[in-house]
Amino acid sequence: MARRKLPINPKKPKLTPLWLLLGLLVIVLGVLLYRGARSLSGNPILTNQDQVPRISAEEAIEAIQNQGAILLDTRAQSQYEISHIQGALNVPLEYLESYLPTLDKETWYITYCT
């Protein structure tokens, strides 16, 4: 009687860890490229309030008069109604993020809260 040979199926290497590592590497590189591009474009990612650029009242007045800047009052509507700078738009801070897509990207907006 002849012996039958069993087919030899070599085990395929598991590529899941390699794919996960590659995916993680792509994500990390994407984040680094994004942050670098934002920095080079003059629009860096701000991580705390101390990094927010500040201007003086005189610089704000000049920007409004000469460069068409627009003031955004970020206080609550009740505070805005009591007193605000003439021509300022009221966008309470809690709504600011949802309001951002409606703003013109070419316009300089100056926010204030006091």
C-alpha cells in the first residue's frame, strides 16, 4: 500500500501587527506634517491661552479703520446689550466654535471679552 502524502500548507505569517504599526506610523507622520504646515502658513496650532496673539486698543482701532478688521464681542448677550463697542458683533464664547465656519477667511477678526 502506498502512503498518501499530505499536502504541506506553509503557515502564512500574521501581518496584523505590521499593518497596525504601519497605520500608526502614517497617522503620526500625518499629524507632524499637519502641524508643520500650519506653523509655516502663519496659522499655528495654539495649545494654551498664553500663545494667543494680543494687540493693544490702539492697534485694534487702526486695524478696524485701515484694514477692515471686525470686532467680535465674546461675552454673553446680556452683557453685550448693556454695553459694547459700536459696530462689534456679539458671538458668545460658547457659540464661537460653531460660528467659525460662517466667517470670511480673508477678514481679520478681533475678539474681546471685557
